[in-house]
Amino acid sequence: MSYKNFPMVPRVIFGRGSFNQLSDIIAPKRLSINAPFIFLVDDVFKNKTWLTSRIPTSYDDRIIFISSKEEPKTSQVDELVEEIILKTKERPSGIIGIGGGTLLDLAKAVSIMITNEGETKNYQGWDLVKNPAIYHVGIPTISGTGAEVSRTTVLTGPERKLGINSDFTPFDQVILDSELTKDVPTEQWFYTGMDCYIHCIESLTGTYLNAFSQSYGEMALELCKEIFLEDSLTKTDAQEKLMMASWHGGMSIVYSQVGVAHAMSYGLSYLLGTKHGIGNCIVFNHLEEFYPDGVKLFKAMKKKHNIVLPKGICADLSDRELDIMIKISLSLEPLWENALGENWKKKITPKKLKELYQKM
Amino acid sequence: MSYKNFPMVPRVIFGRGSFNQLSDIIAPKRLSINAPFIFLVDDVFKNKTWLTSRIPTSYDDRIIFISSKEEPKTSQVDELVEEIILKTKERPSGIIGIGGGTLLDLAKAVSIMITNEGETKNYQGWDLVKNPAIYHVGIPTISGTGAEVSRTTVLTGPERKLGINSDFTPFDQVILDSELTKDVPTEQWFYTGMDCYIHCIESLTGTYLNAFSQSYGEMALELCKEIFLEDSLTKTDAQEKLMMASWHGGMSIVYSQVGVAHAMSYGLSYLLGTKHGIGNCIVFNHLEEFYPDGVKLFKAMKKKHNIVLPKGICADLSDRELDIMIKISLSLEPLWENALGENWKKKITPKKLKELYQKM
């Protein structure tokens, strides 16, 4: 038996308003005046001066606004890296991602691809990255994905949706400032928060579970229940606690894995471009068979917050399209093994998956 | 308001038997065949071949057995560093601490003092360390102190018991293998576990608390309750969970502080050499006034495990001796401020402390 030697984010700052310390934090990391910091920022913040005016740019530093309407792609990373290399005099001092899971994953991937040759798609998988990434900082502005703490960056490539899982992927620095999440619309808040909740259920009921993952998963789960089912928290407290739930949920899957919801949701993302958070919700809503208690609680949360999930998103799909989704989903073997045990292939078949997808 | 940018242990491995991976982990860190690894090992493991035979020594690597009967001292660190420098051809590749809080704190301090000039006592305080420590690994063999995760190494110096708190203090690598804790005697297990429990109570009831510390503290507290009050766990599960409780408890005080029990226990350690774990218990037992619920639960745990605390340890102390303890205790201002708020000086007086010490 060999255990993972897990890389943790080596620096973290937590606190309402801690975003103001970004300048002090990155200043010592500047390699030269010709080596800029590149800020990848969710374009929902364009013209939101309360945030943009506080991004500390100097010299040739650049802010690149990026839409998070679509899931991040390997080709998008390739384009970003090319344009960054072309427009900077020297290799950048660092990449700073400001946004949700999409922006954080892009920041991680760009920081890796600046020092690694070839195309991004070649690094999708486990431990394929050769060279350390450049310095990269994650600043979440929405909570739930766990992207701020994980050793993966999940990208949709030409052949699959799969993470670049490597010891060089985790951020060198994370800033947890819950104030940045204050304007997230309710639906987005719910879907992304549920990503954390679903992580936890998948981790806690999985066969890979150990005491490390369990303690983090239970903590995140308790926080989710408090945030999404009770009315006891102030807005600020709820934002701070969801930020911690996301962090702990991410830590929980370090030593375990996600499960059925993620495996099936990856299929939706790949074929239909469904965003990760809502995709997980659409799938999880139909997984009573695998996660009876978890789905029951999920439905209670959905009801409490008046969330209406899209229906029939697979209704018009051809058999060929369904097969593509099923293939993508079944290729995520560790997720199925975690969910259903070593003999998972006997328990889940393409036919079964097709029936499930057709309900969604 | 400025928040701490907290350094986390950048690598952690968790799992029963993961100690066997130590060789693979440190091999790439060897600087040359003349730059040995120095293993500082609790001398309770002398002749315990199940452990010592698995310490991977090569070339000039050395094992130094150290007693943990006494609290670690600054002078002890000075002596260790001198003897390591004298006996090695080149600066060591790393220091590996194997033991409880005492050994872990010694390993941290030695790794710092190999690269920093002068005497160890000069670095007791906050952020006084100038140069990065050499590579250092922490391998706890007893759970509770949180030393494996903290940015301090608490040492008794000629003038005070105080930590070397610095960004260079945390371990570069931690190995959490609960099997190493299997032979800890019951009393020691209880006292060290209660260090974690008391941390949590002090953190969760303190004025410095935030959502970060709270979530870690609550998780550790829940684990402590499960371990020390319920009978539902197997031995192995209880060992694994206590290891995680120690980890989370340590994380909890990152962003908060300990409180009255630690402040008073430092006085006992300084004057009487009382070990940290038992010292905390002796003090906490008399702190109903400050932590009514926490002390009640502590007494239930004590009863359940038939722990009899020493009594009257301060009975024969002179006024001068009591004054020394009181002075040491009151000098730990952040602990008092966390426990009692900004106006703590109005709430706790030397007279009050004297009365409390005399009960112990």
C-alpha cells in the first residue's frame, strides 16, 4: 500500500478584506520590472471598480478579463499562454486567478503551461507535468468548487474532460476574502455551493474514505447544512462559512474521490457544455439509488431556496450523443470505483447510465 | 486590519504504514553524500526495532535519541546544533523529528538554528528568524499537541518559555502514520490528547475566533468527544481520528490563540518543569470560572479513563516562586487577550492567579 504525499497550498490568508493585502503579498515575488503579473479575472467584475480598482498592477502587469460562461478548455489555455508569452518581455512573475472554479482552473493551467512545452491537452491525466509551474495565486470570488485547494485543474479537451492532476498544480498562495463573494446571484451561489455538498456526500459514502477525508468531509457537510438549511447565520457569516466549507470539501477529496454525480456530470459538460455546478445538481437530483440520504437533503435545500432545475436536457439527444456521454462518464474509473467498489463494472452498465441520462 | 498570511505544511502524507515511505520521500532531498539526514528520535523507541529498523539511514546519516522526559530547552537546541555541525562534513540535508511535541519542537528549532547565527534564546518571540531553516520533516508518534502543523516551536529559555514563531518554523513535510502511536501509555495518551481538547476550547471560546479557526476547532472538538467519551471506535480508528484531531486543533489556533490554561501552564513548566500536556490538565481542571462547559466535559473524560491528576504541586512554593510563575503567565499577553478580551488586565490580577495556582 502506498499513500499519496499530498501537496498543500503553502500559504493561505483568511479574512474579510484580506484582498487588500494582495499587493504586499505578491511584491516580493516580482522577478523584474519586465516580468509582469498577469491577473486573470472573471469578466463579471469588468467595471466593478470596488474590486478592479484594488487589483495592484504596476509596470507591465496586465488584467485579462475572461468569461466564465463556458467551462474552461485546453484550447483556451493554449491561446492564453501564447498571447501572454507574445506580449511579455520576460516570463511573467506570476499568474493571479480571481473568480470561481473556471478562473481558478485557468490560472492553474496557464501557470503550468508557461513552463511546459506542447499542448495543454497532453497534460490531462495524472502526474504528466514535468516542470514546476510559475508562481500562481488563487482568489476565489464564489465558494464551493474546492479549486482553491485541489491538485487538479479540470479542463475540457478535444477528447475528454479531465484534470491536469499534478504536484505543480496547487496554488502557491490562496486569499480567502469572503467579501468578494457578496454579489454572487442566488442560483449561482446555490449551484456552486452544492458542488461542495455533493463532493462531501460522494467522499463520505465512498470506498476510498479514510479518517483524513472523513474529518474534512464531515466538517464541510456540517457547514453546508448550517448554510443551506438553517436560518441562523448573518449574511457575512454565511459567506465566510461557505468559503471554509469549500476549502474543507476540497481537502476531503484529496485522499478520497468524488463519485457518480461527478462522473455523470462530466459527460454533460463534455457534450452539452453544461457548467459544472448546475450539471452536478441536475445529475445528483436523480441519484437517490446511490445516495438516498444525500439526495433527500439536497431536495430539501433546493426547495428552501426555490431553485428550479432545468429539465429534459437530454430529451432530444440521439443514441450517438448519449453514447458519447456514457463513454466519457465510464472512462472516469477512479470515480466509479470510489462510489461502487472494486466490482463497479458489474454494478453500472451503459444501459443503466442511458436510462439515468434520459431522465435528466 | 491586517490578516496573517499563514504558512501551511506544504506536504502531508496520511495513512497507516505510511512511515515506510519515508525513504522515498527524503531521497530526492539529499544534497550530497556528505550532507547527512539527522534523525532526532524519542528515546522511548531505543531498542524498539519495529520502528528503528525502518528508519532509512544511508552514508553519514545519524540517529540521535533524545529523552522527552523534560520540556525542550533553548540550551538543548544550542548543544544539539553544535554537535551536529561539529560531526558533519557538510551542512545536513535535513532534520527528521520522530516523537511527540518535544521531539517535533526540537527538530523544528534545530533546523532553524543550523542556518541562523547566535543563541536559540534570541529567536524566542515573533518573526525574529532571518534565514530559512534547512529541510525538516515531522513524524508524530503521539497525538494532540498540534506541533506537526504549527508555526511555532515552544522552548524553555533562561528567561521564559516561549515559542520561536516564524514562517520558517513549519515542517516541509509531515507523515501522519497512526501506527506509530500504538504503544503510547494511557496516561500520556490522555494528557497529550487533552492538549488538543484544551486548545479547541480555548480557541472556540476566545475573542480572536473567526470562521477559519471555528471550523477547524469544532471538527477537532467533535473528534475528541468521539474518542474520549464514546466507545464506538476500534483502537485503530481512535488512533487515526486522534491524529486528525491534533492536526485540526493545531490549524484552529493558527488564526486564533490559546487561552488561560496555556498561559498558566507555561508558568508551571517554567518553574517546575511540568510537562506541557499534564500541566494543561492540572490547570484546566480548576478553570470552571473561565470555561464552565469545557471543564465539565474534561472532568467526564478524566473520570471515564480513570485519570488521577497530581495534587498540591504548588502547595510548598514560596511567594517568590509563585511570583515567578505569575510573571511568566501574565507575560503571554495575546493568550489573555484572546481569553478575556481587550480589557483582560482588569479581569485577571496577580492575586487572582496566585489563588488559582495555590489550588493546584
